[in-house]
Amino acid sequence: MTRNDADAGDELDEALLNAEVFTDEYAFYDEDAARRRIASRVAATRLSRALNQPVPCDARLALPPAGRPSSPADRKLVLDAACNVRAARTLDSMARALVDSPTFTRLALDAESWPYSQPSALLFASLLHLFGRGDAAQFWFQYAAGAGSDTAARALYLLHLSRAEISLAHHWHSQRPTPDQSEDVLPLPAVDTVEEPLQASIIWTSPPISTTKITPAPHTPPDLRQLPAPIRSALETTTFEEDEDLGDVYLPTGRLASALARCARLDPSGLAAEAKPGARMAKRPKRLQPVNTQLEAAQRALRVLEVIHRYTGGVSRTQIARETGLPQLHLAHAIENLVRTQLATPVATGVYVAGSSLKLAESGRTAGALLRETLAFLRDEAGAAVYVAAYTDGEVSITQYADSPTAPAVHEWVDFREAAHASAVGKALLVQLDPAERRDHLGRHRMEAFTPHTITSQEELFAELDTRDPGEPLVDLQEYALGTVCAAVPIRTGTDPECVALSLPTPDPLKLAQAARVLRNEAIAVLLALLVGGSNPPPPIAPNIPCVVIPQ
């Protein structure tokens, strides 16, 4: 040791002896600015990864590199935390403007088109939204958007943005067709100012980036008393039909049509019979046929896709209806599913051509390319690892999965074939078996308790499987592994039960509920990918990579 080294050591020892814990406050420390810098750096890292660009040294948010178009990945990373509140308020204003317009009400109540026309669906969706039935409103907004309504597409953009479902919101923003002249009857609030650049310590992404607990600005729902009493009363008595494919579908009634016409003071001429004074309200007969399945919905979509594929220059919605013979409700739902999965693309109002996903399936690449791309989209949309599983030869098997560093797959610490009773994947497959087949499976695989939450009683398990609402996801709430939750939705492309599932490495029930809603909405996309593109054998699963147990 040299003399200089010894002197340095003495100085260091002296400094350590005199060291004290700093207890005062920093005089000029801007905590909010620090949070913004941290959030900006994280967002810049995600943005650079999305664009395959190196992260800049200062890691500041900026416009996309010159020569590269702005993409959804750019936009979803720079949203202010309050944009969901602005979106909700803008949607309220839009719905209010449509409901309060006598001109638009007359369009909706037209004798030749009520209740399944584009304006009828849009008006009914707006009423349901103002009445607080958001999920029911979403269905009818999608119906109207599938029929080519620009206003409905804008409404869906705002609806999903209000829920912080960024990718779905941007999907509908990009899918807006050319405005329909029939809707140009009143000024509607603009949506271009809803999204703002980063101005807070929280950015809405999937999942949100934050240095503090997220507490969105409160959004006060519309005052129901602002709806006229006859309309409010008619909405209160509106009932829904359970459909395994479409969920709980609320249907417009003659009483509602009559109330709308009366409150808008419309001349009875030209209106639907239900909207005319003194019209008798016939009771809707109970549906005798069984509910539709997701497979039936996918097959309808494939019938529509076959027609679109034949017309390379584009085909109108009217021609599609003529060739498929589908009712308006099912046709709109099929087109909406094809557009959302990019199997079809609108090129003009009510005109469609084959989409990019169909071209991918036909490009000669590996058979599972479309399925893998669909699962990757669903993974990013839900913010969770996703899986496709099947029940083959009496055993549960994972056929495909998509994970990422931010959406890790479940670690299979117990052979998944032995844990069907304790996972969402297993439940979603068992629910498609008859009682005898279920008992046979459970007779071969003992119902062991993997956690304190695991169901070990056949009666309790069967009751959970048989009492769920149609279309409701099956869940695993820390039954397979503590700290992990999952959800699964049954699907089927052939004789063997199949399902699509997701897992979250967190016990947060709110995050699971949001992810499960995305899974339910997008399950049809996975089913279409299976039918259109097929799938490859599953990739090899390393010892530490999850089978698809959707631990919840």
C-alpha cells in the first residue's frame, strides 16, 4: 500500500465515522416531475421495443422516427391518466345528443327498419348506455358498427377508452368507416381531443405505468332522471335473452318504441307499428330452439368470409346478406368479428374485402402462423399469458400458448393432467363433458388440494360448472397455485372439447375481471384462427415454462 493509499483510507474512515442519516427534506425536489421522468423512461423503453429501435440516452417521449408512420403502439404509450374520464364524458354527451334528437328518433323508428336497422341499434345502444347498462350497450354499438355506422365506431372507441382498454379503443378508432349520410342529422362531440399527451405521473398502458396508486378522476354517470319517465319506465321493463354466443342480449320492445315516439312528438305516419298510438304490444314468444354456440357464430362468420373472398374487388353488405341468407343481427355480428380479427377489411361504407389475417393464412407460411399472431394479440390486449388447450383421449393438453416477459406463463409445478379440477383450463374442458365422462376423468385423477382454495368435492365442482351463466368464463382463484389466478372460455372446433385461457401472476380480482372480459370478447377470434389457419403441434415446453395452467 502506498502512502497516498493510506491517506485516502484514513480520510474514508473519518468520513464514515462522521456519517449521519439525513432526516431533513430536500429543499428543491419536485416529486411530480420525478414521477413523470420515471414514467417517461419506462414508456420510451416500451416504445423503442415496439419499433425495434435502440432506447435514446435521454429516454424521452418523442414522435416516431422520421419516415415511420405512427402506429397504435406509439399512441397507447402516451395517454394521460384522465383520458378515460374524458372518454366517458364524451360518450355520455354523444349518447345524449342522439337520444334527444327527434330527427334521429324518427330514423330509428322507421316502419321498414325498426328495430334492427343501423339507426335503431345506435339509438337503443345510446339509451342503454345512459341507463347504466354498459355491456348491453356495447353489444348494440357493435351491431351498428358492423352495419357501417361511423358514430357507433366512435362510441366503441370512447367506451373502451373509458375502461382503459387501450388496444380495443384504438382498434375501433382505426376501423371507423366513411360517415353515413343518414347519421348526419345533428352535431356530435368531437373525439380527437379525448387523448392527451403525457401530463401526469400515470400513463394508461396495458398494464398502466405508475409510481403511485392509480386513482382515476371520478366520472359521474348521467342522471337517469334526465330521461323522460315513459322511456325510463320502458327501459326498466326491458328484459334480456341468454345466448351462449352473444351473451345477455337486451332486445328493444314495442313499449319502448311507443315511448320514444310519444316523447319526441312524432307524427305516426311512417313509423313502425309498435310506435303508433294504441298499438298492442304483442308478447315475444319464448324461443324454443337451443341457444347458439360460439362454433355456430364462427361458422356463420366463415360463410360471410367465403362470400367476401370470392369478390376480390369488394362486396357490399347487401350482397353478402343475399348470398348467405343470414338475419341482420347475425350478419352484423359476423362482419364485426371478421373486421376485428382482420379477416375482412371495410374499404367503403358497407363494402368489404379480404383482410390481412386471411392473406397471412393463405401465404404458404406454417399452418399455425395465424393462430400464433392471434394469441399474441390477445396476450397484449389482456396483459396476460394466454393458452389454447384441448381434451384429447381422456387427457388435458396444452396445444399453443403465448407469453412474454411482462405476461409470464404459469409454472407447472404439478402435472396439468392431474389438476383439471383446480385450474380454469381444466374446468373449461370438464364443463363440456357429460356427468359420466367427468366422473370417469376424476376417477382416474384424484382431486387433491394444491392450495387451501382447491375444490376437492365432486358435488361442489359440478355445481360450479353447471350453474355458471351462459358465456361466463371459468375461473381459478388461487386453486392451483397461490398468488396466481386465471380464466378460461370453452370453445370447440371438432369433436374434442377445447378452450382458450389466460393466467395472471397476481391475486387481484379486479385485474382478473378486466382480463376475463377481454378473453370472453376475443375468444371468437381464437376460434376463427383455429378454423381458418389451423394449428401446429405445441412448441416444446421447458421444465420451468408453464403448461397452460391458468392459475388464478
